Amino acid sequence: MMDKVFTQTPQKQFEFDANVAGVFDDMLSRSIPYYKEVLGLSADFALEYSKKDSVILDLGTSTGAMLLEIASKAKIPLELYGIDNSRSMLECAQRKLNAYGMQANLICGDILQEEFPKCDVIIANYTLQFIRPLEREKLVQKIFKALNANGIFILSEKVICEDKTLDFKMIQYYLESKKKRGYSEFEISKKREALENVLIPYSEKENKTMLKNAGFSHIQTLFCWVNFATFIAIKE
């Protein structure tokens, strides 16, 4: 379904409720530049670091697009897990998995509270930006501990620029790209208002420092487009 969530003034802050779940795939593809390419890139690197029966965990799995991308490309058996606190999102994910005849363990819960299995790969695409900064640092430490030796963490986030003038220009450029994807000025404005104090992005440097402080030894930017970036962090 096409995303029309913000064609009217929202009555609350942004939530991943049933209304959003029903249009979430369209929302992501139109709101996040190169979203499908990032999914493909994340899946390819996840599989590079996987072996037979590796455990791969997707945090904030939403409608299961990342799990489906990995499952469709995998040439070996894997154990796939997805955690999300939105039951509506997971219901969409389960329907998609069923439609493609693919298996994954979907867990409805808070990623701050749920116990993680030992993993070779953990992925969080556009998820940590919705976690409060103090809790975010603790979560990354939890991710580090859950990874096996030589495991990887793939992180995709909206990012801010430390230069305020350039940051403003990058945001404006991004908003113009949303208009080209069919969003009106009104929809863009109302979504920004709904996300105020809900989505809190870090700079690229802050994300890398957070990963380093958690114990990751090798951290690299895999992809970057204006104010969106994907990182890979390796646990030696």
C-alpha cells in the first residue's frame, strides 16, 4: 500500500503502529535513499561472514525485508532471528515469510530487554536512531557481547553533519529528494514534526566512536549518501 500516513495532521508522535505497518515498505523505499541497495549490501556482507548454521539477528526487523533478503540469497542453512516491539510489523513480516516459503524466528519484544542468542552477524538498519542516547550506548555493548569472535555488526543510520551550515544544506537536499518521490510539502513537514525528539541521529564520527568504545576493533563505512550511512564493525 502507498504511504499516506501524513496526508493529515497526526494526533501523536510517530509510532510503529498498525497504520504505519501497513504502508511501511513504501514509506522506507520513498524515505530512505538507496534503501533496496542497502538491504542488498547488508545481506551480501552478512553472508560473507556466515557459515553453515550461523545465527543472524536483525534488530528492529519491522516487516522482515532484511531477513527476506538474506534468506533469498543464502546458499547454506542459517538460523535467522528478528526482534521488533511492534506486533503489527511482525505480523506483516510473518505473512511475507510465509508467502515466500522462508523461515525465521520472529520475537515481539524490546531489544533493550530481550536476551540475544550468540551470533555471527547482527544487523540494525535505521533502528538505533530511535533509541535514546544513553540506552543506545548500552545496546551496542550488548550487541558486542552477543557476537562470536570475528562476528560483525552492520549498522545503518540517518546521520548529521558536524558543520551546521553543511548539515542544513544536506537536510534540504534530502527533503528535495523526498519531493521527487511523491511526498508533498505538507507530508514532509508533518512527518518531521512527528519525529521530533523521537529520531535522534548521531554524526558519522559519533557512531564510529560508539562502536569503538563498545570494543569493536575494525569499523568501516560501507555506504554513504548525503545524510545516510551504513557501517560495518568487526569483533576480533
